[in-house]
Amino acid sequence: MLHFSKIFLCSLSCLAFSVLASCQSGSSKQIPETKPNIILIYTDDVGYGDISAYGGKIPTPNIEKLAQNGLMFTNAYATAATCTPSRYSLLTGEYAWRAKGRGVAPGDASALIRPGVETLPLVLQRSGYRTAVVGKWHLGLGGEEGPDWNGELKPGPLEIGFDYSFIIPATGDRVPTVFVENHRVVGLDPHDPIEVSYRKKVGDRPTGKDNPEQLQMMWSHGHDQTIVNGVSRIGYMAGGEAALWRDEDFAQTFVDKATEFVTVESEQPFFLYFSTHDIHVPRIAHERFQGATEFGPRGDVIVQLDWTVGELMKLLKEKGLEENTIVIFTSDNGPVWDDGYVDQAKELIGSHDASGGLRGGKYSAFEAGTRVPFIVHWPKRIQGGKNQRALFSQVDLLASFAAANQVSYDSTQAIDSQDHWHTLIGKSEQGRHSLVQEALFSNLAYVRADGYKLIPGNEGPQIVPWGTEIETGFAKADQLFDLNADPHEKTDLSAAKPEILQEMKDELIGIMIQ
Ligand code: NG6
Ligand code: CA
């Protein structure tokens, strides 16, 4: 009995990070192996087919190298077809739709994840990691009264598990157009305070509506308010002149901040949540990438994104960290073409299929809304060149990393997160039984590992109700698809397979009332 439990404990440890180097020999002497660093590259609006490893026509050699030397998932999902809810779930392990107010956040939203809530960075801090977020945030800042742009911006990332934070508060298309480092706006002149309103014009900066001749990129829908750097945004902003960003510099700035964080001498391993602005609108690549492709600005920011990944990998190599760093590359939701600016994304798309043969796109309940590229690169433990077909959700990262580190987490809060650590690193082909997808207006869909997919009937519009021309997948009646036989979701089987339809509706309700 004693013998058995010893072996059991040993094999458990061997599977987790804190490997007992002596496991193979059967000795009980514990020699902890260095924990891997973790970089989670969370891209914005990158579709299932947008990168060359998944069939994209725009060259992305650095990301392709990650796939070739890592594990490429073909059934991994963001939890939602828009940014804020996907990020909420990724960081908390809870589906965002379980409470109201977690849809796409305005640029002046209060913090959506409040101190006291279980989070992925807290799990990793507890496991001995130093943690940082660099890039797009879009989860609100500040208490009930909203963000104080001229004072301390908290609660924010530092209050929920990050040791360091350098962020775009919302997205590039929303005011205020300034970076925030830890609790403060970067470079703010106290004599020129920032004022932000999402209701009425403030200050005397021109707007895209009244002064389109001042724009470097014309708006198509929404996005016609305050102009900064020749781009009109959602929302009005006055003041903060010295702190304004230049969209062209996002990628370089984030690489620089990541480099500073990674370069800190420390005994601790690091977790870097690196959340790119690319390829969200406004798609304004640095001058050196403008015109890099024949696909227009959308193609150029994909190339810029690939450059970013290349820079991060170069950094790891230079520091001798490549071997034992887990790099995860994924996206917050599916592809979109015209998302508010006239950048010819659709007109110049050519043979590039951003949704990789899936139906729909960003906002959609169809597969392209949430099925995303997902690559795990970890030379020390993952042999390259394999595909992972198991069903996986980004909401599972929290429980999976808790398991890998053998630390506990609050499963009453991170209620939807499941431990699929072995699936994540390719040691198992067993994934989830099922997952829930959140589309526009919090409408849900439900996918099972056996390939069946339910889109419950709802009153939503069939096409996204602003100029994107994306099919939502919504219909008044329930729809049932078999993704194995019909990956493009063309044939509704709800009438042909009423038992499966009912079973799935019951399962979904069961998950919703948990
Ligand atoms: C929409 C915006 C879109 C984009 C999106 C959020 C309009 C008409 N559309 O409301 O441009 O900002 O919100 O994108 O304003 S996300 O990837 O951050 O969720
Ligand atoms: Ca997004």
C-alpha cells in the first residue's frame, strides 16, 4: 500500500512542473526542476485562417515556426466572439455571460474583474511566478465611479494578480488614446488634464464627423468622434496632449516593454500576458510595414504581428530561455473585415480566407466567431509538428496551470475552468466534453466533442447590424449542426435529429444554471 501511494505521488509529480528528477530511478529524493516561463500571446481579431500555419496566404513565418516546433490545435476556442467577454473568461475561468455587463466595454468602463476574484495571474503568483500584462486590456479600470485618468487608476491589473502592467486601457479605436503603466497614464502633464466623455463632445479637438479632411483613415460606421493622430475614435477626449499615443508605435512599444520585463534579473519564473493590439481596427501598421503586403492595412498588421512574435522569440533565444518557456499563441475572437474604418480589408482580401473555411466571423455564433488559432510551443516538453484535435477552451488555462503547478484555486469562482493540462501539452488527446460559445448580444451556442453544435433560437439579427456584413448565425428556431460532416454549418439537423437537439438543450441549460 505504501509502495503504491509512493508511486502514485511520484507519477503525479512527474506530470506536473515540479518534476522530481529522481522519479525514473524510483528514489524519493526531491529535486525540483525549474518552472517554465509562460508567455501568452493574445492577439486581437485574428481569424482561424489568418496565419499561414492554418492556411493563410499572408506570410507569417515566425508564427509558422511556433506551429512547426509546437502543438497546433484545430478545435480550440475563445469563449466569446468579442473581446471583453473572451478576456474576462480567459483571466477568471468563468464564462462571461454568467453575469450582465461583461459585453464589449466602453473606454471609460469601471474594472470588470474586481479584487477578490480568482484569476489566472493570481494562480501563477501563488505558484511563484512574477506576472505582467503588456498590451490591450479592455476590461475596465477603476471603481464604481469609473477611471480617474488624472489620478490613480485602480482597481486594475495590479489589483487582480499582475505585478506589472503596461496597457492600452480599452482598444485603439476608443478614447482616451493614452498608455497606462501600473496606476498612471504615461507622460501625462498635470497642467493638461484628460477629460473623456462617451456622451457629449468635450474640448475642441476636431471630430471625424465634422473634419473628415483631417483623417489618415476614414471611418465607415461609428468611430467618427475625437480625432487623434489622424484617426477618429469612439468617444470624445480633451487634454492629455503630451500623453497621446501614435498608433504606428504600438507594436514596438509593447515589444520594448515585454523586453524590459523579461530582462529583469530574478530567481522567479515569469508569466507575461502579452496582448497585442494587432490586428484590431484601426489597422495602422508602423511605417516600415505599411505596404508590406498586397492585402492592404489588414495584411500589413498581420505581417507586423508576425514580426512581434519573431521579436519575442529572438528575445527568449538571446536570454537562453527559449527551451523552457511555454509560448501560447491565440486570439480573442474571429476575423472581421470592415469593423469601422475604410481600410479595404474585404476588397483586397484576394484568396486569403481569414476564417479558414469556417462560417461567420467576429460577433458570430457560427464557428468562425470563436474557433481560433491556438499554438503551444515548449521545446523542453513538446515535440513539434503535431496537431491537437481535442476540444479546448481558453477558459481552461486557469485550472490547467493550477494543476501543472499543483496549487489550489477557488473553483467556486473559476467555475467553468477545467484542468486539461495534459491536453495542452500534447500528452493526452482527451479534451472537453463540450463548451459554450458567446456571440453578439450574449446569445449562446453549444459545441460538443462529438461534433454536434446547437444554436438555440433567438431574436437576434441574421447579419451583424452595422456594416461588417457578417452572418451572426442567429435564427428564431433552434439549429443543430454536425461539424464533422458539415464543418461549414450549412445543414440544419434539428428536424432530423430531435433527440440530440433536446439532449443538447438540456445539457446547455444544465451548464447555465450551475
Ligand atoms: C464595436 C465597434 C468595433 C469594435 C468592437 C469591439 C462600432 C460600430 N463597432 O462596437 O469597431 O471596436 O466594438 O471589438 O462601434 S473587440 O474586438 O474589442 O471586441
Ligand atoms: Ca477582439
